[in-house]
Amino acid sequence: MDKPKIINIMPHGYAYDFSPDKKPDIWWKKADGRWLGFSTREWPDLCGEAVLKETDRYEWEVWQPDYRAERIYSKTLDTGVIHRLFPAKLKVYRPGIKSKTGFFSEAMILGLKKLKDTPIILTLFSTYAFRTPFFIEILKIFGPSKTFPIFFRGGGQFKAPLSEMFSLHRPLTYFDLIVEHLRLKKLIEYVDVISEQSEKAIKEVKKIYDGRVETLTRGCYFDFWTPLPSQETRMKVRQKLNVQENRTVFLAASFFVPVKQLDKLIKVFQKLSNRDNFFLIIVGQGTESYTNYIRSLARELIIQNKVIFHPFVTGKGLRDLYWASDIFVSVSTGEGGPTSVMKAMACGLPVLSTPVGETSDRMKKHGVGKFVPVKDYDEWEKAISEILDKRIPKILDLRIARGAYDWTNVAGKFINLYHDLCRKYY
């Protein structure tokens, strides 16, 4: 038997609007002068790298929709991962009775049909699990007569349609959610296994799915993301950042999107602007409009040299920011992991967090970290004040963090799942 191909279909294209003038890691110039490409840091690419380091029993492909693509573009990375961009267009779907717009790729459908005689494991990845319309379309087409396993890899923020009925809606919306629930429940019988990260998301999955559910997280490399090697290293990095002495340094690293609540975090620090013992580093990227918005909120703190916005950076540059910091901050309204907190744990940093995502589940279990309510910003101010008064939260034991999040261990759990699926089908 040929090596099974693990086909990972992504739910979105490259975020061109985050940095419209900057080319991604891999890119092509089109005949009309425009360009398109992808980031090699997408979750399926990183997971594929980790899996292929541990086993040679599988091939790994990432299929990503792209509205700029007029044909399929492919690149084999040094890791062995094959990343393909597929032509895609917008389509109106009806998961319930109301319309919903999502991407559709006829080229992906044809690509899957061509693999009918090839052993594959189809992995559908989405932050919101199987409520991605195109994934439901795939189940409709291939589910009734499928000859390969289907694995839904959830990103941690799935909410079952029936759970939404507890909110206040118009009568038509309730009917819409009921119809979506019934349609979903029928179609996901074709799915062999669903994984989620957080306990909350797993509970949501079990409201609609009776099959196999696994807890699988993202990861990072603990041989790279390591605790601060020396105080001298910290001082050198802080000098480059122009951090004054005797400041408690907070680090927030994320995409600049509303769900991360960076605007609310800045406003809380504004209330503490009379204090001279903090320094907030915000690193990441987002749309021009939202980036300008949060920068404008922080203008006075920037002038006072209490806040800096650091350009989006990865690798050693980002690790230096972790090493420069005293505490990591994650105040999102919803998360799957997040990986940024996993890296903080690997670097030996205490964490201030809202109680969302798998990392908060683990911190609570071990009695570490500091938690603030998602929307109670007065409590954020109290918590930050306590930290500035040197009441630093406990850190997660490095051995526990490594066991949970080191890519080698995470990849092993995925590999065991793939072995199970292959034994069932091939």
C-alpha cells in the first residue's frame, strides 16, 4: 500500500489584509502582475513538520483556498510538507434556513475525487469545527459512500447550534438553529473522530456528536522556547527596547483582532498611567484600521514610554520579547490554546489570562496563573495592580508544560490517531 496522504483542508486563505504590501513566506507572481502566497506558520504546516519528524509512514499536504488563485499552486517545504493553494470563490450556503456566505472550491472537490484510489486521511481544520459551510459540503458529497477516514480537527471555539438558543433571538433564528442542528447531526455521522482543545469546546461537540472525541492541542518546541538563560540576556534585550529600570514588563502577543481585547487591555493600563513601574509590549499584526485604532488608544502611554507596539516577529526575535518580559498577558474572549501562552510556559513566564482555552484549563488544574473575568475590566485593573505590587502568579511546572505542549509529544498523539484510522480503513 502507498503511504497514506494526510490531506489537511484549511478554512481560510492567507490574511492579505494584515500586511498588504508585504509578501508572505512563499509567494508567486501571476501573469497579470499580481501576487499570491501563503505563510509557512499556519497550524497544519507546523503540525505536519512535527509529525514528519517523528514518522515516515505518511505524506502530508495542506490545501488552502485562495481567492487570488486561478489555478493550483504547490510548494514542497523543507519539512516535507506540501502546501497547495486552490482557486476559491464566495458562495451562499444555507446551513439552516438563513443564508451564510463562505468559500467554495471546485478544484478541491475534484482533487479529492482524483484520490479515490489513494489511501488518504481527510483532516478538516477550523477554529469553529464543523460549522464551516464548505466542510459540510464535503460531507454531503463524500460522506454517503466514503472510503477514507474523515477527521475534524477543531480549534477550540466551537459552539453547538442548540447552545446558541439560550441567547435572545427573533423567532426565525430559533427555527434556523434547530434546522442547522438537525442537518449537522445527520451529516457528522460520516466523521470518524473529532478533536478539540478546551474542555468547554469538547462539551459543545458532545451536544451534537456521538462518535469518538479526542483532546488534542497545538504545540511549540521546548528546545527552542526555553527559560531566560541569564539576567544579562534580559538586560540586553530591554536596553534595545528602551525599557527603564525597575519596570514590570508585560507581554501581549497576538493577532490584532477584536476578540483579543487589546483595546480593553490598553484602556486598563491607561487607568494605571499614574504608576511608573510598568512597561507593556504589544506584538503582532492586524488590519490597518484596527491597528491604527489600538495605536491611537495607546498614544499617551507610548509618549510616556510605558507601551510599545513591536512589529510582527517570529523565531528568535519573538523569543527575545518573551525573555525581556516578567509576565505574559492573554485576555481574549475565546481561545483554543493559545500557542502564545504555551510559549510563555515554555519560557518559564507566569501568565495573566481570561479563563478561556486549553491552557487556562491546565493552569486551573495545577493552581497556577492569575485569572480575570472576560468582561470585568475593573477586575483586570485590580489584578494588574497586584502584579505591580510584586504579587506575581505561580508558573506551571516546566515538566508538566513540556509533557502537554512540546511538539514531539503533541505529534505523537496525532500519529497514534492516524494509526488507528489507517487500521480501520486500510
